[in-house]
Amino acid sequence: MSSRKKASSEVYVPPGRRSEGGSSNGGTPLKKEAPETDDVVPPNCCDDEEERETKYQNLEQQFGAIAIGSSSSSNWRSQMNPTGLSKEEMNIARRSAGKTDLLQKSTRRLGGSKNQNNEQDVTSSGDIIDYFLQLNVPYIDSHCHTDYMYTSLARRKTNSNEGLLDWIEKYPRAFPKCFFGLIANFIKPDLFVDVKGNSSYDVEWIVKELASPLYLGTTWGCHPHFAQHWGRMGVFWTTMEYILSDAEEWKVLAVGECGIDLHRCESELEVQKDVFEKHVALAFKFKLPLVIHCRNGSKGRAEEECLQILKKKMDVNHKFLKIHRHCFTENWEVAQMWLKQCPDVHFGFTPAVFTMGAPQIQAIRNIPLDRILLETDGPYFKPKCYDGVAPPKVCLPGMAIATASKIAEIKNLPIEEVLRATFNNTRRVYQLPVY
């Protein structure tokens, strides 16, 4: 295995400010080495689904610094059209009346409901998936955890080393031809911080995966569930600096996900706040977007806690930090709080949209389409329409199109318009190339 190349002296310069008041984000090189840990149970990311068993299997070997093959042979940001779509195919196309009827009838059944145990109509599920497979407008899963998918699927086999390309081959109906790619969020430090005794460390798997052009980029951080353990370890922050300073090598697009979780998180609030504040500082330092996890609960209002820390940092730096408010499940009033304080905030929606109540639906109606991002938060939130065509309880990145179909229904728009808008929004927030 070849050794890692030295960080390029070339500084990455992203697109300029957005006309409506965006940010100008760049990158800087710095390098530092990592080196210590214990295993921690991963979080049930942002869902309210049943508790999932998510313990990692012990992996046999630990790997040192490794080069990411093709990702650095030439600028990885310019190697991202895995669909082979032509310009004409990338344009928004209006649906025929027949297709519109099919979408409107089918999306009402796609995700089921927490409050009604209705039987899934197998025919309509098959029809809607067939419809998805025929679409030509590209879309991106802006937030998923392929490492969690890997462990969820690998548990069913021995010595499995599968990844995204294997899943596309095995479950083709879960990946329409217009699936353009994904942004992988690495939020469990056990996977990428190399310290003695950490059996979950598996950089080799990450390296193998990042060689695929379908990995449009990555984000790195510490989920609030791990803040108590990792947030106070200097080796974690050293590793973060090391990765963020070599954006080209690790396909870095953002910092996070990070934030405050007051729902079912064992990390103390003060520790969470401290760890979140340090992530915000890193986003400003490296001029990168920030992916925020924020969940209210019996212990308090996480939204206010997050916004207070952001205001503190924005007052010192600037307020145009690009923010991906991940897995948004709050009402319009809360959305307005974010929009007022953070001019460049965007809201990520997952297949949880199928189980949302009236206040959350109203928020989706009111949030401008140019502020919405598609997510799966996979392996969580698998849409019911994919039962039988993919492994149980594992949401794959291609399934983000189901989220788009529900948003289209709520906003009374063609699904193509939602796909096109969210595709462009993701490129803008994460500074991906424009074709």
C-alpha cells in the first residue's frame, strides 16, 4: 500500500459570494499527525425509529496512512459526472399528465405513517420505483453514513468488505440512473482516529470507497453522542486538523455533523456545547460549510443552544457561514429562527417527511425551495416503497429520490423541479463544480 502524498501547496479557492448574501469559503493546508481510544456505541443518528443495534464488529487489522488512489491523481472535484448525462438530460423536464397522476397517487403511500398501520400497496410501490428509474434529472444524497451502511450489511456476512459499488450492483432498483452521487458524513471518530486498542479503526475501507466518483465528497466530525468520550481527547482534534488541512486527499467538503442532542444523548450538555463550539471554530478556520445535528428533547431546547453558540462565533467572524441544518423536523417558527440568524442556512430533509405532522409539513411548504437539500441519513429512515428491493432497515443513498417525491407533493411541484433545485442547492452549499 503506497504512502500518503504530501499536502499540495495549492490553496483551494471556491466560488465567490452568492448574490443574496452567501459566503466565500476556501481552504488552507496544515498537517498534523494523529495518535489514542475506546469503542463507543454509535448514535441512532437523527431518527425517531426503533432503537437499532449498531455495534461495530471487531475488524482484524489497523492501517496507517494510506493514499486515496484515483481521488488525488487529478482534481477530484472535476471528475464527477458518473451518470454520463448530457446537458439536455440534465435540464428539467415537465412530466406528462399520466406520470403526474402516478406520482401523486403513489407518494401518499410511500412512507406509511406512525399513526396508521395501513397496508402497503405493492403495485403502487412497484410503479413508483419504476417511475423513479425512468427519470433523467440528477439528484444527490447530501447526507448519509456509508460506514454505518457497511456495518449494518456486513453483520449479515462474514469477512464482507462491500461498499457503494457493490450495493448498486446488488440492489439496482434502489439506485435510479439519475442518482448522481452522495456526500458521506463520517461522524464516529472510532473509524478514523488511529489509537492503540481501537478495533473499529478502518481507514482502508474509507480509502477504497473514496476512489469512487460517486463519492462527491466527505464531511468529518463528532456526533453529540460521542462528545463525552472523544470531545475531550486531543488526538481527535489533531486528527480533525490533519484531515481538514488536506481537503484534496480526503475529498473534504464540510465540518460535521456536530451539534446538540437533548433527546436521548448521554453526553453532558456542557460537553456537547464545548465540542460543538470547537467544530464551529474549525469551520471558520478552514472556511468550510458546517453540518449541524440539533434535536430537542426532555432535557431542553437544542435549537436555542446551537443558535446561541453560532451567534457567538458569527459575531467574531462573520454571519455568512454556510450551514446544512441536517434532518430538519421542526416547525416553521423554528425554521424562521435559523433563517433570521444564519443567512446561508439550508435545511436537509430525509424520508422522515413521510411521517411528519401538520406543523412540519407547513414548514416544508414555507421554506423556499432554494433552501432545501435531499438526504437519506442512511442507513436510517428507509422508505417503505423499497421494502423487498433492498435489505431490511437499511436505507441506501439512491433512496433520497423518495424524499424528493414527497416534497414535490407537499409543495405541489413537479418532482423534476424539486430534483433540479436540490441538486443545484447541494452544489452551491458544498461548492461542487457547475456543469
